[in-house]
Amino acid sequence: MRPFSQGPPTAAFQGYPGRAWLQYRARVLVECQQLSKTFGRHRAVSDLSFTLNDGVVTGFLGPNGSGKSTTMRMMLGLDHGEGRTLYNGQQLQEHARPARVVGAHLDAKFFHPKRTARNHLRMLAAASGVDERRVDEVLDLVGLAEVARKQPRGFSLGMGQRLGLAGAILASPSVLLLDEPANGLDPQSISWLRDFIAHYAGEGRVVLVSSHLLSEMQLLAKHLIVIGRGRLIADESLEEFVARSTRNDVFVRTPNSDALIAALAERGVAAVREGLGISVPGADTEMVGAVAFACQAELHELTRRTASLEEAFLEVTSQTQEYSMGGHDDAPAEGADR
């Protein structure tokens, strides 16, 4: 098995008959309206509404059991419940060629174990009205050309992820839904995947990616949809989401800490001691520096510290953890998902 294609992401579309159309596609809008789903007595998704815009990668985040996978399945019509998802004003089944509208990769083992990788994609191509030449293009793109005639039942998790991605982009859809696409991939493949997804969105498509790899999501996503216990927690840019964290602060080292803390307090600004320095939550360096100058506090360090996506996420979702460590929560409800 070779690595993912080493060429630029645009290689994904070379030779594909629909390439000219792809370059001039119309704007794409995805609207999820009041999605709700119940498994027995467990409310997996509750009145969930959000809009996905083209041109940016949207990260779909939430703790285990928050309803992410169920939501994505409802968006595709694989799970039925309340509410609806519109793709440019129409539900998916109302489009003449749904595969050209949405491509999805939700399960790394979603293929017949005895059908070769190439025949698996040929079957998808025939159902989607895609030229068979595209099959070999995507196999080469994801690094599976050498194992194209092998049965995927012996594939590793990472190889299964590659085959799933190949199927998702086969018809070059306007919308791409990916659930944990980096699971099982090595660092080089994750880097390639990140670049490919960013390029795919940059060509005017909608991309929704669910992942627990928050460090990767911080590099990839521009917008975030965050849910907890099936309900919407945040729908905003990654920058706005991180900016709300109380972990954002200014760290100061000074031999005049008492004077500086008192001067900040006079201005209604709280400061707390931290190790050999002072933490000033929610402040900026200009303000703290000006206060230090005014009270003649000598500064040895003045640093703006920004929360990571992981820190901001854990802070915002701390009260919506469905199954926390320690064994104090009830067993997972039937039908509960990631």
C-alpha cells in the first residue's frame, strides 16, 4: 500500500469529466432544522438546528454520547426522527442525483468483506452515474491502487478509512460528511487528509467533520458546531469559541506582585497568584502593561496566553458529559452513540 497521493489536492479532480462543472458550481447551503431522535426513553438528539455554509471546514464536536453520529445519520436519511435537513432548499431524496449532492464516510468498515476494493467503488460508481475511470483515480489518490484487487476484510483500520474516503469523494459531491476520518491513520496521512479536506472546502463545498482529535481540529476547522446531550451548545467560529474560555489570560512575573495586584483590583480587574507570577484572566497585555507602568511595577515577563481548543471544549462541555470516568453514571442507554 502506497502513501496518500503526494501530489497537490487538485489531483483529486484531474481527468474527471465533471471537472469544469466543479470549478463553477453554485453556492451550497445545508440547513438542519429541529432534528430530534429518541431511542426508547433516551433522547439522543433534541431540537437541533444549525446551518452549514460552503467554503469552510466545520468541525462537529461533542462528548461521547452527545448525538453526533445520530445527527449525521439523520442528515443522510439513514436514521429517521423529527425535523429535516435541506440541501439548497430540498431534502436529499428530492434531488435527482443524491450522490452528487452529499458524500459521506461514517464507518471505516462499511463494505462487503469479500468484494474487492475496486469492485466496491465500481458498485458505488454505477449507482451514482459516475464514469468508471474515476474509480482508479480515487484509489490512486488515497494510496490504495496497489491493493485495489484485494478484499478489504483484511484491511487495517487506516486502510478502511482510505477506502471510505475514496467512496465519499467518488462523485465529487457538493457536501462532504466525515465521521472520525483520521482514526487509524499515521501522522503523514493525517497531514495529507487535513490539506485535502481544507482544499475540498476551499473549492466552494460544504465539509462537516466530526473528530475527537481536537489538536487536529484546531488546525483544520474554521467554524464549530458543538453539542452536548443532543442539544446545541455552540455555533460559531473556532476563534470566537476559544475566545470565550476563561483559560485565556495574561501571565505576569514581577517582584512587585502585591502592588500590581492591588492596582489591578482598584480598576476592578481580578488577578491570582500562579507559581512565581500572576494570572490575569480575560485581560490583554496592553491593559496590564499600562497598569504596571502606572504603579511602577517592574516587569520580568508579560505574556498573553490563549486557551487551546481542547481546553475551551472541556470547559464548555463539562456539564454535558454523558458518561464520565469513575463509574458514577448510569449505563449507556440503548441506542446511545458517540
